[in-house]
Amino acid sequence: MTGHIVVGYTATKQGRDAVAFASRLAAATGAVLDIAIILPNPERSVITPPDASYDRYLHAQAQQWIAQAIDRIPAEVVAHAHVRAAESFAEGLVTVADELAASYIVVGAADGASRGRHRLGSTTTELLHSSDVPVVLVPRGARKIAPETGIARLTVAVGTRPGADALIAETAELAQAAGVGVRLLSLLPVDLPPTADTGAIRTANTTRADDVLAAARAELPPGLATDVVVAAGDSIEEAVSYLDWLPGEVVLVGSSRLAQPRRLFLGSTAAKMLHEITVPVIVVPRTRTTDTSAKEQR
């Protein structure tokens, strides 16, 4: 995989987390790293006229912060700096990603996240509702992972309903670029009254999950190392809590079916999974835009 990975950077620990993981992803796939700081739009109300000197100061400070971030990434990773003004952080990142035809937008966890955990703030939530490229959510503390850890394995959450074509295609492309195997994951939570025959329901669900996983496996390129796991529990959170994660693991989940074509929307299942996943998560739009004509229309 060649191309661009856009990082939404802030001069904080969360920003360094995002850059650290994006650097590992770029090194594993041969992508260019584009570190972006989004500044507030300089247009102000007539009550507060624009201050050109202050805007220049902010721009210079942002360039300095990005330079410091680039100094921390491995020498083999090509990195570019971008400082943009936009109405919102999310809008600015989507604009940069569209201009570069980027493969991913990478962001860190919101304030308040525990180490190794995800937390969605208002900015990330806006991004997940507006991006037309996959968004990578990086848990707090990712900067502590050694760069040589790289990307070790991809786990892709496969649902029991149709519509996972884009997710499987994205997984296959990334797996081949990074040279890693894939773990197909199906979740079988049972959240029913105590009087329900959960045993029979689990058996039926397991049969359905096996069919879906087999179909997904058949869509992956021949020769790609693939494992299959079915995680069961009384809730999504419990099922995910039983899974093991490699230090260089990456999870891929599909956008909700409520999302508009070529847009993201984090569904309830993926949102619940985030509570227990301790590795980066890539949220993939349900319609791919990797062909040239689609990207020209952005």
C-alpha cells in the first residue's frame, strides 16, 4: 500500500499517541505520513477584527509543534507537515484527507481516557459522522509501544448480516500491504430474559456465524493467513473482554448501516466494542471510494 495517512495532531499526549501509531502503520505499508494541525478559521466577527500578527504566530507555533512530532518518528517514514484553518478540527482533517486521497485519518483518544482505552470526544464523534475515508481510533498510551512492534495482526469484526464487502476488501488490502495475517471475529452476545432457551439460541447463532465467517474467509486473497474466532458472552462487552490482543494488533469494524454511502457512522455494536478493545480500531465506510473516478468527485 502506498498513499497517505493523515494524522490529526495536537501537542498533547493524545496527539503523540496518534503520531506514534500512524508512524508504525506508515512504516508497515510504505505510506507517507501527513501530520496536520487544524487551527480555528481566522475569519472573526466584525466586533473582533482579524489580527494578522496573531494568526502568523499561531501558524508558526503549529509548524514548530509538527516539527517536534516529526523528530520523534522513525527515519524511514516520510512525513509532511500541514497547518490549515477550518471551521472545525474534523472539517479540516477531512479536507486534507480528500486533497491527498488519503487512505486513513488517525486521531488519538479524547481527554479522560484511561491508559490502553478508547474515548470518543465531540471532535472525534464529528469526524466519525463526516469522514469519507477510514478513521483510525488510537487508544491512550499508544506512544509507549516500541516502533519496531509494527503491525502484527488484523482482527476484523464480521457481522451476521450482509454488507461487509467494503470491510473485507479494506482488510485484505491492508493485510497484504503490511504482510500480516487476519483474524475473522464474530460476536455472539445473548441478552435475553432468564426464561429464554439461550442454549438453542447460541447453537443457531453459532451455525449462522460459521456460515458468515466462511463466506468472509472465501473473499480474502488466497494464501493470506487467516484464523477464525467466535466470541460469546451475555453482552458485546463481555464477549470482547475474553479476546486476546497482540501488542501490534489492529481491529477493523464496519460503519453502521445507518451511515450514508461513503460516510462513517459508528454503530451500537462497534461503540460497545470500544469499551473493551485496547488496540487501535479502524472504522471503515460501508462504501469504498478507492477508484480514481470516485476520488475525483470528492
